[in-house]
Amino acid sequence: MLIVHMSDLHFGPKFNSTAFEQAVDEINSLDPDMIVITGDLSNEGLLPEFEMAKEKLSALECKNMIICSGNHDYRNTGYLLLNKFFPLRQTYEIGGVSIIVLKTARPDKDEGEVGFRQTQWMLKQIKKDKLTIIAMHHHLVPVPDTGLERHTVIDAGDVLKALRKAEISAVLCGHKHRPWKWDFENFSIIHAGSLSDFKLRGFFHNSYNIIEIQDNEIDAKVKIIGGKDLSFEELRN
């Protein structure tokens, strides 16, 4: 199974249309089984931004598209518009892989929260016979090269404990515009950079992640738009 993981598109005034259009061509050539977008489709949660997102994303030739809500999507009551243009689901089963979406965005707040009830709900969704991936916008663990830490999930400790108990395989997230991967004892947290926002970290480029699943093993790498593939080990050096 091939999954394309992208995040932080930010349709609006900071949208990089050149990067997006090149990414669409690259991703369609990969013919992914699934595309996971971990939030911030819009920049300010405004109607023209979601209209633009709906139009532009229709160019992606993948029938399985999973979308999370981000903090920018929840600005200015954007959560009403997001659910209209992209009706949000929280559970998916595709080709033996279970995807569980956690809603971490809150109206007009930058920090994320999972919450006790959603954490308990998540635990009940785990199926032992499925490889399980959690998708969410906010990050659970600080990411290097992103400045002072302000916006991790505020109940990250409890969520990490629950994820360890759940025996999942990976968490996919975004928010920090910086690709990174943390490996824990029985799962990984895989961060996507920004696909198409001009706001980038240092010398980093617009990018997305390519995740391959074979024999219940997950292999993830970063694809620089218009450039080469990078392993997460290379990013750490």
C-alpha cells in the first residue's frame, strides 16, 4: 500500500500555486492508494479559501482522501465551512489498514487538544487484526528547528500513554511545517512539512511524505517537491 501524507496547504494569501501544481503531477504519477491531509487546508477559515481548496484538490486522482481539521481551518467559524466542503469522518478501513482521525483543533485556538472522551473513543476503535494509523493535525512531541514550543497537544502525555497501550503503528501529523520522524518503542510519529505554504522553516522546501506499507512494516520518506526523496535519517543529520 502506498500513502501520500501531506499537510498545511494554506489555501489563501500565502498559497504557493507553483509548488501545489507540481506536487499534484508528482502525486498522480505515484498512483497512491490513499492520500492523508493532516489539516490546515485554509489559512483563515474563510469561504473563498475552502472553495479554492475544493477546486484544486479535485485534481488529485485518488479515490481515498482522508482529511483532518487544522487550527487555521477552525478560525472565523471555518469549522462550519470545512465540514460542508469536506465532510469529516473519523474512521476508515482501506486495504487492511485502519485510519483513525483525531480532531485536535479548537475554534480560534492555535494549540491542540485531543480530550479524555476522544482518547477513550479512540481506544475502542482499535482492531487488533488491522495495522492502525492515527491521523491528526497537531504534534504530540516538539519538532526540532521550529523555534519555541507553544502548540503541542495540551494533553499530550495522556494521549501518548493511550497510544502506547493501543499498540498502533504510526501517528501522522503536521502543523509545524517541518518534516520529522520520532521513533518510539512500538510506534512512530511522522510529521509532514507544508505542501504549499510560503511559510517554511529555514532552508526547508515544500514537501510531502511517501509512506509504503508492506508485510505490516511502514517505510516513510520525504519528497521535496520538484526535487529528490530524502530518508528521515538524512533529515536528522
